[in-house]
Amino acid sequence: MAPSFALEIHYRYKEMLRQGKDVVSFAVGEPDFDTPAHIKQAGIEATEQGWTKYSVTPGLPELREAICHLLKKRYGLEYGPSEVIVSVGGKHAMVNAMISILNPGDEVLIPIPAWFSYAESVKLLDAVPVFVPTRKEEEFQLKAGALEKKITPRTKIVLLNSPCNPTGSMIQEEEVVKIAALAVKHRFYIISDEIYSEIVFDGRKHVSIANLDPKVKELTITVNGFSKAYAMTGWRVGYAAGPRPIITAMGNVQGHFTSGTNTMAQKAAIAAVYGPQDFIRGMVEEYDRRRRYIVKRLNSIPGVSCFAPHGTFYAFPDVSGLLNRTFRGRRVRNTIELGNYLLDSEGVAVVPGSAFEGEGHLRLSFACSMEVIKSGCDRLAKAGAF
Ligand code: PLP
């Protein structure tokens, strides 16, 4: 499998930091906020009370009940605990779903630009990733028509990710409705990765495709988790909700590979569901403030243009105006070379768009302080001024 570009760049940045170099990073995809105190406390108490043993493989029944409550309250989704599985992060839930569904040669439609882990996981299972283009002019919003063109009798899964990492785009509701109709007509599964569902801007509302009608719900595995919404990346609690036979198969897979996720983290996740939720609003307001700032700064750099992301904490600027140019005597032909140049010469870590099948762009995470964002934008502006 190819390594994760974003992690590699982040580790290079960390190493430069360790060597005392003046560097800032836009590379990492995790909230810079700490896990709220009441959630941490629940984890501590669970540990002290002896919740340190294996949990049942699909997750503590009380957490699965809590997740059903959350899905109903937030997105109108109706599931029972036996239709929910708790995994070691949303990433793990997604891969478990793929292992449970895919046979060698099956095709998986992946709208691009996309998170790099999707195609790598599909290939590992000897299935075939089929990329579905989205258009920069449409802010990378997936259109059902583009998806339909790629459907074949071998199409087994369509992967949806709205809001999307890396573009920050969301699929418009009327397109979600059309995609649901395609799934029912052609009988493919949908894995809907909704990990960024709470991080949306400008009054937009996240739509869960499984909520559209019972026929599409039967074909959908909704993946979500606590990492982004509750700033709990290191706790490793994610989940999937879907048709019982698939969830049961995922439990069988998980039973052999990892067993249940760690028990005290599951107790903390229960506290996250039932505790105060205003933390999320505060976090999203802060992301929004940073989003407006970074987009404005990026658009003021010659050779760079950036639309305002609809959700997530990523900006995805078009930097094609900086390519095929020479900076400080160094030729920069593509975004990998641009990323290396920016880190080596300007001390700013970014992820090249080619890592997401989005050449010509960079992914900049604004899950970092305003101070880092300001300094990072100054460095990019310096590079753009050549
Ligand atoms: N899906 C997408 C698109 C992501 O960007 C991530 C994390 O970066 C995940 C899923 C998985 O998150 P976790 O495994 O921490 O729940």
C-alpha cells in the first residue's frame, strides 16, 4: 500500500521542528481543540471503575444505544443497536464495511478529489477503484450524472464523503436524492462517510442519504465517529450503521482482527453523546472565523484561487498559477514539488493535491491556531510573490 502523504509530510515537519527550524504546518487533519473536560473525566472514571476489560466486539450495548439516539436526533436516522457497530475510528469502520462487501474484481466508485485511504483500501481487497470526476467550476460538488456514467454491472459500492476531505464540498440535496435513486435502480451499496457532518458552514445542513427512503437505507452503510465532532481523534471511537446482515459480517471481521475498541474510550464516547453539545457550535464558529481568513488571504496571492469550503476544516486552493515556475532557482512542475519547495524554503507544510487525485491544488488544514494560519499565509504569499 502507498503510505499516507499527509502523514509523511507531517512527520517531516515534526522532524524539522525537532531540529529547531522555523516551520508551521497546514498538513494535519485533526481538530486542534482538546477533548472536552467532561468527556475526559468519563474516560478517567471508567478506567478507575475497572472498565479495562475487553468489550463485546460490536461495542458496549449502552454506547450503541447512545449512537442510535445521536443518529436520530442529529440526522433523523432510525437504527436499533444491532444495526450499529463501534470500531477503532471511522477509518476502521469503513474498511470493515469494504471487507464485508467486496469480492475481487468488484468496482468501487470514488468521486475525486478524495481521501487517499479509500482507493488504497479498495486495492488491498483486489477490488477496483473507479474514479468519478467532479468539477472545480462546481466547487467539486458531486453530480449524479457523472456518477451514472461510471456505473457498470460490476459496480458494488459507491463511496460518498460529504462534507468532503480534501475539498470541503458538500453534495447538494437534489443530487443526493438522484444518487439514492441510482443505488436502488442498479442495486449497489453506498458507504457514506459522514465523519465531517458536524463541521458545516453558512447555515448548510448535512443530509444523510440513508434517511431519504427505506429502500436506500437497506443499501447504505453510514460511517461516522467521535474524532472530528468531539475532538477525540486519539480515543479511536468510530461507528457504522447499516443493514443488519452487513453489520453482523463487519462484527465477524472485527472479532478476528481487533475485537472491540478500547472500553474506557467507549464510556467516554457515551458521555460525549449525552453531555453538553454547545462545544461543537463553539468549535465550528472558530473554524468558520479561520476559514474566512484563510480563503481571503489565499485569494490575495497571485497565482492562487480558493472557493470557501462548505464544511470540514480544509481549504483546497487552486495553485496551478504557481506551477511550471522557478522559485529561488528551483523548478516546480507539480504540487509534490511545490509542497517540497514550500516546506524546504518557506517552512510551511501543505499536502499536494495529487495525493487526492486533485493535481493543481493544495490541501490546507485550518485546524490550527490563527497565529499559525497567519504565519503560514505570509509564507505562501512570499512564495507567490516570486
Ligand atoms: N474519513 C475521512 C474522510 C477522514 O478524513 C478521516 C480522518 O482523517 C476519517 C474518515 C477517519 O477518522 P477516524 O478514523 O479518526 O474516525
